[in-house]
Amino acid sequence: MSKDNSKSIGGGINTLSKLRTYTEGVISRADSFWPAPELLVEEEGFNSRGAFAVDYWNRPDVIAHIRGFAESYKAGRFVPPIVVVVRNGDILVRDGAHRRRGLMLAISEGAVIEKILVVEQKGDEAEQAKLVLTANDGRPLSPLERAVQYGKLAAWGWSVARIAKEVNRTSEHVRTTLPLLELPIALKQLIAEDVIKATLAMSLYNEHGNKAVELVNEAIAAQELEQAQETTELELALKNISAGLDSPQAQAPQSPAPVAEDGAAAESGASKAPIEEPRKNIKITGKHISKLAGAAPKISKKTVEFVHKGFATLGQSIDQISLQGDHFVMKLTADEVELLKEIKAQLAAATKPEPDAKDPAQVELLEQAEAESKTGVTLQ
């Protein structure tokens, strides 16, 4: 990517009209504002794009997206205007980070673009955060990226109902997306890197707590080992095939080798080194988790709470246990006996939990959001 040469003017200037007056010749105006591209600045931490990802801007799909904008700018095709606000003389990008980078890439490659159309956004920080959720570069936000923006709005006092109304989503969608922020950083990074889906990560965290990170890391290690073994087997098979082709017994009568124009024998295709297969990306699914030794389902939080309350109820009877001969005797009422049977039944059922039975609505909504972020098609 090209080096960012953004410039700051400074001063107590907070509108484009004032900034235009201050920077005569640098910013011109027709029906909209047309600042010089190098004046556009990305504010670190504002946009949730690539939240928790290690190197979002160098991902192949992101580079391709930026390249598409660069080619459009070079060809003079219409690109939606970048949305900005002005703070202390800085023109801060509020919607269009990919477009700005595509613009700067086009300029670095020789495109002559002296001014760029921008639209100034009015409103406070909450309104600016909402814009990220409602209009974002043509690339749908992932559930985790949306959760970051919902979290900002919630921190500014917006209720779940208000957030849902303002971003045209259901309250249930917002309510089930926000908990993604509570996941351990390691899990959020794996979600951001597309190693594991948000739905599975949330399910594992609900089931195992912080140990979910260990489970996922074990699954990653197991898949890496499996891929390494597959690569070794492939290399061995190719080596055996090559050895068989080189064997005199395996060679059929051949016509003389073709001769190049300079008189040297042309190189045989069979003698070329095989092209190494690129390593597959790691993708962790529920099947990978279930294969792990010792990854048996844990007792759910709901069951633990029931058992805890049950034994609290039985506390007085437990305290009155008496020794009669060689046996301890505990006197129970009919209700207490039924309670013990229920505790036993719930503990037995905990060894065979139904996937996501705790919160099917959350899983469904997160899966819908993930599908939407991949396809760009709104499913609700």
C-alpha cells in the first residue's frame, strides 16, 4: 500500500465552509466540497473496520476491494463521495476509508486527481458512529464490527430499542450482537481473522467460559497437523510418481527429444519440479471442536445454578444427618426427594446437551448477520 501523506491544517475550524475560506486555493466548492485528497485523514479507532484483526488492511480481499476503487478513480468512473467531518482543521473520514485508500493508491500510481468530492456530515459522535452502521463502503460489516459500533452507541446512553430503530434492525438482533464484545480478546481476534464464526465462538464461550480459547487453539493445532500430514503424503506420492516415470521399466519407447533452435535438447515437462500447493486457510467448525479428546460437553451455567440452589434448599436436612449403627441417615421430605431426583436428571442430561439449545434465537440472528456480511444481501 502507498504511504499515507495526509496533512493537518490545525486551528479551531470545524466546518468545511470555514476551512475553505482559510485554505483558499486548496479547497474549492461547486455544489459540494472538493478538498485536495491529501487533506483527508482517517481517525485511528473511529471505524470498526477490522476490529481486533491483526492486519486487516493487508488482507487479500481488502487489498482487492481497495484496488477496485483505485481503478475506478483512474478510469474516471463514478465513486460515491467520501463522507467527512471537520475537527480542528482536520478533514476526518467518517464513511469511505477504503475509498480514500483507493484514491491515494491511484494517485501514487500516476493518476492526476487534484480535488475529490466529499460530503460533510453534521451531528455528534453518536450520529457519526451510526453512519458507519448504515452506509459503509459497499462492504457489509461483520457481526463483530457491528458489535463495536453498537457498544459505542450503548456507552453514549442509547437503549437497545433506540439503536435498533436508528440502524433499521430488530432489538433482538442488537441484543444478541452486543455480547460479542464480552468474548476474550483471543477469540475476537480469531473471529476477525475469519478462523471461527462468531456464532460458534459465542456458543463455545457460553458453554466453556475462558477455556473456549484453549479448545479453539487445540482445534487449530490439530488442523495444522492434519494439513501438514496431507502435504507430506502428497509430496511422497508425487515423488513416487516421478520415480516411476524415470524408471527404465516404466518408460515406453519414445521419439527423440525435441531440439531447440540453438541445438540443445528442450526441457521435458516431466523433469520440472512440481508446483507446491498453497497451504489452506484454517477454518474451525463445530466438527473440529467435537473431535478433540476431552472436549466432552460441560455442565451448563443453568444446571450449575439449579444444583447450587437445590443443595442450598437441602442444607438443613444435610446438617441433621445422623449416624445410626454403621450408616448415616438423612431424613428427607417428599419434596426434597423429588428435588434430588431432578438434580440427578439434570446432571445426567448435561452429558448430552443439544447444540445451542440455550439460546437458539441468538445463534439464528448471528448466523444471519454473518451470511449478510459475506454476501452483502440484507436478510431481514
